[in-house]
Amino acid sequence: MTYAQRGEAGDVFPEPVSDAAGVRPSVAVFANRPRVRSEICDDLTGAGFRTLDNGPVDVLVDGPITLMGDVVMVDCPSVDGAVLAALSRLDQRVARTGAHLIVSTTLDALDDVFAALDQSHPQIMVQPTRAERIIAVGRVMADMSSSRVREMSDEDRLNLLYLSRQVEAIAHKLEGLSDHSLKSGTALSGGVQKVKTQSEQLSNEKSGAPAFNSSRPRLPDPGFVRRVIAARQTRAKFFDAELFADPAWDMLLDLTAAHGENIRVSVTSLCIAASVPATISLRWLKQMVDCGIFERIADPSDKRRAFIALSSTSLEGMARYFEEVEVPLANAA
């Protein structure tokens, strides 16, 4: 049953979405699974979007050049050589035309998908619900509208993440999802818990804040950072984990420890460290790369892989943070 049939889409999209000329934006849909492709098209049409059923992912390589929409949505639960070739071709075309790309995949295929899409700045989701797909398209449309007026600042990007969480909560209520079903298949275990980080703290590099001087202190021993991470996990024993739902700080800690251990961190590993639904982790990761907090590092020995690392400014910020907190902790002991 689609949103239009239930009469609930109007609560999220009060009027059909359209641009300044009154034309509804189009969403091109590619998916190898016919049922999923039909489901995506039905849901987006019910939410007020104009959809283009462009067929399976394979046509991006073997078929003729197809009509692209303002937004391109691809369902890609698994990958092989043909799928990666299709994604690479699509990535280049989307980057060239200025369209917006949304890709849904699985945790097993995430690293390969992420590495194949290095030009189009896609929004990647892991096993999204039907509501999350619609929200992803709505978020892209909002970004498109904002960019027509002015370039989004780093603070705007991060504030949008907080707003998106509220919108998602509403959509999940409309869809009748329980907390269990929300996390099923996408909640990751084995990582650390979260702490809310203010946007101005995350965007120092581009916000005009004074630059650090060149005498950067050393980062702490990675074992110490891992103990900090383990201590943060203890919060979940006494408080609802939803109280700490933003993964930025946990990602920073994990990358700091990995830097000291001289370990390269894959996208999947960083999502696990965040211990939130993978789609949320990926959204934060994308924004923090865009803000210059994280860096995407291509694997020189394997173009199919990419890693995430702290930028030089973030490394300096973490070093100075630990320099300030370690002394009081030592004195207290």
C-alpha cells in the first residue's frame, strides 16, 4: 500500500513537489529487482514526485543512454563487475550533468559501492525503509532549492542533519514502524555510542575561526583513546542510547585511534564505530567530508577501495583536545 493510498503522504508533503516553474521534479529509478523498482516508483509518485522507470541497473552499461531525472535513485543490494561498471559510468554522468544521485545498498556491498562513486557526491543508504527512500528524495529536493538561492554553509549542512532526524521520526510514525523495525537490518553493533556535537564545533575549518599554530601537540597513545571509547559505551547501561544519537564525536574518536595505530579505516568500519543505523552514519560521513573534517583517501593499490581519515586540521584539533583533557584527568587521579 502506497502513501497515496493511505492518505498519509500529504502530512509529509502537503502539496505536490514542484520547482519555480511549477514543474514536478523527476526521479529516475534503476533497480535489478522488479518488485523493488515498482515499489519505489509507486511510493515516490504517491508522494508527489514524477518518476521515470528506467529499468535494471545493467542498462547503464549495455543499454542505450537513458533519460536522467533531476534525481537518480539506484537500488544496488549486491555488486559484481557489471554492477560496478554501471555505477562508475553513472557516477561520471551524474557529476557531469549536475543531477543528484541516491543509492541504496547493503552493508556487505557498502565499501565497493562507496569506492565506485567518487565524483557525484551521492547520498548512500543501507537497507532503507520505504519511508527513508522518500525522505532521501525530499532532502535532495530541499538541497536543490537552497542551492538556487545561495551556497549552503557548513553550519547549514550540519543543522540540516539535525532537522532531518526530526523529519525521519515523523515519517516512521506515519509508517507505523516500531523502534525494533526501524533498526532491523541497519543498526550496527560493535561500535561506540554517540554524543551530540554542536555544528560550530564541527565547522571550525571553514567558519573563519582562528587557525591553530604550527606547534601541534602529539596525539595520545591510541590505547588511551580506545579506553575513552570503551568508557563511552558504558552509557548505554544506564541511559537510553537514543539520547546520544549523533555519531560525529564517535567517528572522530575512532579515526583518531586508527591514526595512532596506523590503521586504514574503511567506510563500513567507520559506520560500525558510530553504532547508529548505517544510513545515518553515511549521511554524517558525507557532510563531514564536505566540511573538510574527514578526507576520502583512495587506495593506490586498488581503485575499487577508498578509506576515510581525519584532515590535518581535525588531527590538530583532536591533539589539542586531548592535551587539555588529559592534564585534568591525570591531576584528578
